[in-house]
Amino acid sequence: MSLRKKWISTPAFKIFKKVLPPLSATEREAMEAGSVWWDGELFSGRPDWSTLLSYGPSSLSEREQSFLDNEVETLLAMLDDYKIVSEERELPGPVWDYLRQHGFFSLIIPESYGGRAFSAFANSTIVARIASRSTSASVTVMVPNSLGPGELLTHYGTDAQKERWLPGLADGTEIPCFALTGPEAGSDAGAIPDTGVVCMGEYQGEQVLGLRLNWDKRYITLAPRATVLGLAFKLYDPDGLLGDDPEPGITCALIPTSHPGVETGDRHLPMGLAFLNGTTRGKDVFIPIDWIIGGPDYAGRGWRMLVECLSAGRGISLPALGAASGHLATLSTSAYSVVRKQFGLSIGHFEGVQEALARIGGLTYQLEATRRLTTRALDLDQSPAIVTAISKYHMTEMARTVMNDAMDVHAGKAIQMGPKNYLAHNYMGMPIAITVEGANILTRNLMIFGQGAIRCHPYVLKEMETAANPDPQAGLAEFDRLLFRHMGFATGNALGALWQGLTGARFSGSPVSGETAVYFRQLGRMSQALALCADVSMLMLGGNLKRKEMLSARLGDVLSHLYLASATLKYFEDNGRPAEELPFVHYAVSRNLHLIGDALSGFLQNFPNRSVAFALKALIFPLGNRYRMPADHHVHAICRQLMTPGGVRDRLSALCYRPPAGEPGLGELEAAFEAMVAVSELDKKIARAQKDGIVPRKLGLADLLEQAQNAKVISSAEAQQLQEADQLRRRAIAVDSFAPGVLSRQQVKRENAA
């Protein structure tokens, strides 16, 4: 044995085994599932920015664009979201028929089975477009194209299962749901109490090998209408009918809802929205063994299947809803800021409103950038669980922020329900997006860094594998090799963090020049700080790090904002570096860096070993934490862009359905916005005349226009134009009211339908 191995590696190996955080079987499967992508670069401390930019932009094929321009547009014109939610409480029959007939449930199913086989980016864009019109309709389309029977069958199903189910799922004759969550198992899906026992039983008059199932599930979208149920349960084989393992583990099966003993039909009412969501139960339900997805060979492999598929679906569906919320908030709030007047001025000229509007614009730019980068990963055949967890958590949280801001700016307009209210249902749906596919609190506190620190680190997972090696000598030899590489990695990060802190990263590389070069340098600096803090925290805290959720969550925030900022810079480059987008980039990335600085400061302030915390702070922030929130001039620049038709405003509202000009809600608002912008110069002429004393102040519109005409400030044609614009403005800011008895009759109608 070498001296190095004897005196350094062997003692270190023993210590490493003691401090090694214990991994459950489900945690290990989750850790090993999927792939490491750009998140690995960010965790390396030395991200290769040329790699990021080489991924290329997301784009739609001709088939995908045609589907959006035709089938999706037709669907959107069919949807009356107020009527769907407030009166009918589910999608109307003609809408269901249209979804089935035109392949909305087959976006991910291969063409060979009748599906559309669209890209992840197209899937995301379709869901987002529908969400801008109706959250209930978008969720109905989203679920069959996310985690569920279609995706599981495509990846793992036997040929016979694919032939049996995929054509029906593609043409809409089969409606799928997937039952994972139950009363005692939510984010901890590995704790599901639902069981399946391998046994012999009767099926179609014959004794066959199968499973005796018992389950109780809730929150299952489409369950009340589903014809086929995907079911996750824990499998037990006490008699060894499948093999030597009496507890194979989590397994997934596919069951027709018409099968004896399957109970569906009861509905939940999530935040009052109209998509179908409900319960399913079964007691002593016997199914043949070949109903296990993938057949008997996949018994006990369900958790890995779910993690791999969920990591893809998590990066498409809920981020699409988040992006749609941003686009809707941008379109509506920018227009309302021009149309609504207080104290004789459009409210968008008040800095309090501008602060909210700029936040909407800056975050929407980042939402769209993140949507595109994440779906780009999936279309490159990656399955990055950490990246999709970041996208789900932060995009739904950013969407919640922009919707809150939109509601604040719209004020009373936003809280009166009716056909004119274009924000309320999206606002009501935000807690649903926050909650499903892993509650956001646990995603942030346990998953992003908890898994990312091990999965994305260049050495830790490999070192953990050496500790689990059944051959101790072979494990030690490999650990010895990894240990000294790891030590060099950590030393380099410590020295690099100090150098970059002292120099402000001015001498670090950037793949571009111009105003955004500084951001690439600062993100590289913070990547190195993250790598250093991760190494030190795992070394000092070991397995206790899992229980220090607030500490690990702060490091997860650093990784997350590095990813969000990366996506933003890439989106700007993909768009051709347009100058008009720079204020949005400055706003978004400055905010990311500020939040990274806050997260690291919070981590250092609360790190248990104060001496180590002091040393880390000296290395990372030797001159102090100088990251600041976006400057006010960026706020003003964003508002000028958003309160002007075309340009960036159109790009950041492109996912929104644009209804006809006279339609209540957005149709009225957009018509008023365009009219008000068209007369803005006339408004300025009158304001100058009032300032000069030519026209009196504080007159009603009719008198003001008459006085302005008499003073030759405006012509009669211009007065007519101003009058028409004001009529559109008044129509746009109006809210719904209902005659006595109307609302009670709607309630009776709902009760009769129920």
C-alpha cells in the first residue's frame, strides 16, 4: 500500500463512510434516473458557456406550426371560460369531441400508433396557448400528454400493450388518467400504502397469475371520465411466484375503468375550476399479471419509470402554465396601464405601477427563456431531473408573482367575476400549479440541492459508489484516485473564488462582448462559489445536511438562479441580441444575481461552524456582497417598451389568444389600448394647451373637446377620434354586473346539471 493511500486515503475513506448521507432505495433510484445536463456545468464551478450557446434555439416544425395556426386557434375560439367555469363546471361536449377528433390527447404518441409525436417545445407551446384562454381546457389537454399511460407505454410498454392502448389513446376513444397520489402519500410518493399481491385468480373464466390490488387515490385529473387507469402501488410476492424478492417494490399497471371493482366518478373541485379531477378506489381487484406496464419483467421498477417520466413531464406542463400566466399578465397589464386613467393620467405613468409592470415584463422574459431552454434539453433527448425541478418550482413561483402584480394593477377590475374578467381564473389556478407534481416547498427544500449536490457534483456520486463497493480494496483504490482529484477541484474553487471576489471577475472569460458580458463573468464567479460551499457543507455536515433544509434550500436557490440567468442570456443570444430586449435582460439577470447573493449570505450567516462560515465569506465576498436589485432606469425602459404596441410586447405576449376586437375582456382591452396609443399625441397637444392656459383644466371630456376645437388646438376629426377612443376605453375598464336573479338561476342550473 502506498504511503498516500495508507496515511490519507484510508482514514479519509473511513470518515467518508461515517458522514455519508444515507440514501433510501427510492432516493437512490431517483438519483440514478435521468441525466445531468447544463446543471452539471453550473455545479462544476467552471461552466463552459460556449456549450450552452451551442444547444441552439427551440423551433417548431411545419406540422407543429400548422397545428397551432389551425386546430389550436379553432379550439380557442370555441372556449368561453367564464361559462365553462361558472355555469357548466366542465368542458362542453363539442369541445371534448373536438379534442378527441383532432388529436389533442396524442401529442406525445408515436405516429405509427396514430399520434402526432410532437416535440417537447411544441407540446409546451400548445399547452401554454390554451392556458392563455382557459386553464381548465389546458389542464385537460396537458395531463394525457404528461405523466400518464401514454408516456409510460411509449417508453416501457410491451408491444402487445402498445397495440392495445396507444391507437385508442391517440384517437381519443380512450381517456387516460394516472393514479399516484393518495391520502397518505403526496410529495413522498414512495410511501404509497396501496398494495398489489401476486397470486392466482380468475380472469375470463380461467385461473391465471395476477395481482390482488387495493388502492385509495385522490387528486387524480381526468379520473371521473377516464376509460383507462394507470395505477402505482407497492407490489408484494410472498409466495415467490415472480422470483426470490418478496417485496419487489413500486409497480405500475394499466387497468380499464370498466374492470370489476374499479371505482371512479367522484369529483373534486380544485379552486372552483372546471377540469375533471377526482378519486379512484379499488378493493380486492384482481388483474392479470401482464397488465403491469412493461409486463412481469417490470415488476418493482415503477418508481424509476415514474421518476424518469415525471422529470420530462415536469419540464413541460406546469412551466407552460407559468409562461402562459406571464404572457397573459404582460398583454393585459401593459394595455390596462395605458387605458386606465387616474388624476388625468394613464396609470402606467405612475412609478408604483411601473415597478409592478416592469416586474411582470422582466419575469415574463425569464419565464419564456426558461421554457425554451428546458424544452430544448428534452428535445435533445436529455432527462435532467434537477433542471426540470428548477423549472417547475421557479416558473410557477414567478407566475404567482406576475399574477399578483397583474391583479394589483387591475385592482377592482380584476376581482369582479364575469365575461369581462380575463385574469381571475388564471389567478385561481395558480395554487394548483404550485401544489401538483411535487409541492413547491419540498421541491425547493429537498430536491433541487438535495439531489443536485450529489447528482450534479463531478465527484460525490462516484465516491458514494466506491463506499458501496462490495470489494473494500477495489473501493478504496477507486476512492484514492477520486479523492485527490476532488481535493484539487475544491482547492481550485477556493482560490478561484477569492481571486474573482478580489477582482470582481473582471478577468474571467465571456463568450460575448457588450453589455451582457459582465453577467457571464459574474455567473461563472457564483458557480465557483456554489461548488465551494457545496463541498464544504457536505464535508462538515455529512448526512445532517439532509436535515438542514433551510441551508440546503439556499444553495438550491443559488443553483436555480444560475440556471434561470443562463436561460435568459441564451434566449437573448438566440434572438439575435436585439437592443430593445436589453432592459429585460438587465432586469432579470440583475435580480438573479441579487437573489444568489442573498442566498449565499443567508447560508453563511446560518452555517453552524462559525469559523468555517467566516472563512467562506472571506473567500466568496472579500469586498462584500455587491449584488443589487435592478436599477430604476431599467424599470422605466421596460415600461416604455410594454406600453408601446409591437416589438418586445408582442414577443412577450405571443402565447396569448387574441380574441376579436369586440369580445368582452381582452378583445375590448386590446382595441382600447390601440386606440389610446393612436390618440396619444392628441392628448399631449391638449395637455400642452392646458398648461399654456389656452384650454381650461378639470373639464369633462365633451366640454374639453369642445373648448379645444374652439381654440383650434384640435380639429373636429381629431375630436371625433378622441371621443371614439374614450368610448373604447370606458368599455375596456368596465366590469360585469348581473341583474337580480341571474346568479341564482345559474346556481339552480348547475345543481340540476349535477
